Amino acid sequence: MIVKKPTIGPIIGWTTTNSTRLWARGEMSSQSRTFGIARIRKSGAAAFGKPKVFKMMPVFDFTGIVDFDGLATNRSYDYQIGYIHADGEPNDIAVGPNDDWSQAASGAIRTAVSNATDSTTFIFGSCRYLLRLFGGTFFDGRGDKCFRSINRQIEAGKSVDLLLMIGDQIYADDLDILSPDTQTDEFLSRYRKVFGQKHLRELMGRVPTYMTLDDHEISDDWHQDRAKEESNLFAAAIHAYQCYQFVHGPGFKFSGIADRSDTPQKLWYKFRHGKSSFFVMDTRTERYTAFEPGQMISPEQMDSLKQWLTAPGQGANTKFIVTSVPFFPDTRSGSEDKWSGFTEQRLEILDYIRTEKIAKCVFLSGDVHCSMAGQLKCAEDPNFLVTSVVSSSFFWPYPQGQASGFKLRGTLENGGGHTYKLSGFGKVYSEDNFSRLSTGNNKLKVEFFERN
């Protein structure tokens, strides 16, 4: 049996202290079914463990995932992954020592550090435009250069524990001008082009990768009020999003290697790496503007966020709250597309952090095509402090966001009975870039790097 190289991937997904998830895409055969196959070994070991076979079904664009459990904490493992064509079910397929793995993809995984480890380093960013021209026969490839730079940093010895891509991984609408995607096969084709580029593909195959969506995974300025009239568009976009971005993350509850039939009921999720905890919001598919007041996230997601913030053992952790659109600062235009258009829920979160005396809260966001960092304080409570880091864009070939477009001084509007004051915002970076964040010794280090 010959194991073929994945057509897209591999992606290292959700990785804990004792497990990891791998994602890959195969190719259709007119003669038989398509299956993924993967195996791992401790780095330095002579032999791989028994391969796992998993489904790559046409309904999921021949993508598939496989979990490896029972691993050692903070340990490096080699992996090989690919696809085969066979008949039957995964458990029916005979695998053996004489199978040919020479064409398979290979790489290395390191499991997460223990929950008591203070230091974490991760890359995050958003908004990577890939312009499609001439009926889809040409794609602008400059958006891959950011990922080349990240790979070069890793190869130079600057380690990365995980990668966060927090919205607009694709621009399915092409600025609402050039034949926006509306059908499932169009969205899937877009993902294959975007995720198939060389440097991004290499990066996702070497670093655990976590994603969430923003509007351009569906359509510009998307909110769920539109789903009633545009249900087919929404269904096509979310199906493709789940196939390529969601299933390799912690939000997809995967019980084994045989099937992937469960339909996710929510797109927000949480995970941790050492003493860094992450709550990755869904700020698009639960957003309603017709409500009074408007709703950015559902009551269920709000309750889960609050429980996560005050969960036992969280106190010493740095708590990263990932939201695809900025929590603060606000834009001067007063955009209703950001948290500034949902001030009641924003105030509810801020007041909860303040009244519960929750420390080390950092909001991570993108969307606005520039990068910056600053903090929010409270005049009535000197112990209150939250941080905002905005990182965008990986690549945007048009004019970028400027400092003049944001309210970087003064107080946050609609602060209820308290005065929330903006503090410490320095330079706003208006070039293509990515961010590197590091925790340790009770500090947070933020670095911005240009695309090249």
C-alpha cells in the first residue's frame, strides 16, 4: 500500500499535554473510497507506532482528522500522514510494515507544557487577502510572505508554541465586487487555494494552529439577521469553515477515528497552554443587530466566558480572550461592526472582570488592518487593568488603517457608572505584519514584525 501526500495540509490542530490532533485532505478516486492514514513516534525512536486510518468523505471535501492520545507532556513526536484509496471501513483496512510511506507528509509535534509552566510564546494575526482574478485562474500570492517570515524565525531558533489565526483567513466575497462565493463548492475551492500556499502550509504543519472566523469567511459585515434571507449562503460558508478551520480545533468534539458526523452546536471554544488560557469567541454567528439591545454573543457564550474567567485555578493564569473584532479601542467612525456597536455586552464583560477582581486579562483581536497595543483602566478602581492587542493584517494590498481613525485617548463611551480610561497606546502599525506574544515572569511581551 502506497501512502500519498495530502493534497492540502497537514495541519497540527488542538494539542494538549497528552494529545494532538492532525488534519489533512486527500483526493477522490473513481474506483474506491478515500481514507487518511497517520502514525507517530517519539522523536529519536527507531519505529513508528501502529498507523491510524480515518475517513476522508466527499461531503467534507475529502478532509479528515485523527487524534493521538496518551502522549507525554512537553515531548517531541515525529509524525507521518497521507491518504490511501481502499474499500470497506477504517477498521477493515490492513496496514503493515511493508506499506510505502515515502510519499507521505512528515513533521514534528511538541505536546503542550504542564499547566504549571509560566512561559508561552505564540504568533497571532488576522486578515489575509488573496485576490482572485481572471475567473479564478490567478491568485495574488504576496499574502504568503508573512508565513515565510514566521518560518524563518522558527528556523533561526525563535520557538513558537502555537499559532492563532483570528479571522478573515479567506475573503470569500472579494470585496463584494468580483464574483463573490455563494455556493459550497466555491467556498471549498477558495479554501484549497488559500490553505495550499507553500509557506502557510509549512507553518501549520509544524505549529499547533487555532482559528476563528470573522465576516469575510461568509460575507462583508455579516450578522445573523441576514441568515433568514441568505440561508443558502450562510450554510455553504459555515460548512466550508467547519471542514477547513473548525474541526482541527478544540471546539469539535471528536470521539474516535471512524466518523465525523456530529454537527457543532457552537463555534466558540477554549483551551490552554501552561499558565496561558484562551477563550476563542464566535462574534459572527451569534450576532444580531435587530435585537434591542444588539447582541454580539449569545447568553450561553456570555455565561461560558464568565465561568471560564472565574474557574478554579485560573487566578494565576494569563487569560487571553480572542475576539475577531476589536474590544477596544473604538474607531472614530463609531463602526457598528465592532464592539463599540454592542456597548451593553461589552460593559457587562468589563464590569464582571472588575467586580470579580480578575487579573491578567488580555483581549486579542484583528479586523482593522493595523496593529497596536494598549490598556484600559478604571478611575474608580485602581486595581482594574485589561490589555488589548490588535494584530492585522497578514496581507492587505490596499490602504491600511491609520492611528487617526481610532480613539486612543480619553475614556470608553457608555461605561455605565464607571470611568474606563484608555492608557498606553503607542504606535499604530499600518503595514502588513504579524505579532509575537510571550508570557513569563508576570509579564507580557508584545512584538510586531512586518511582513518581510
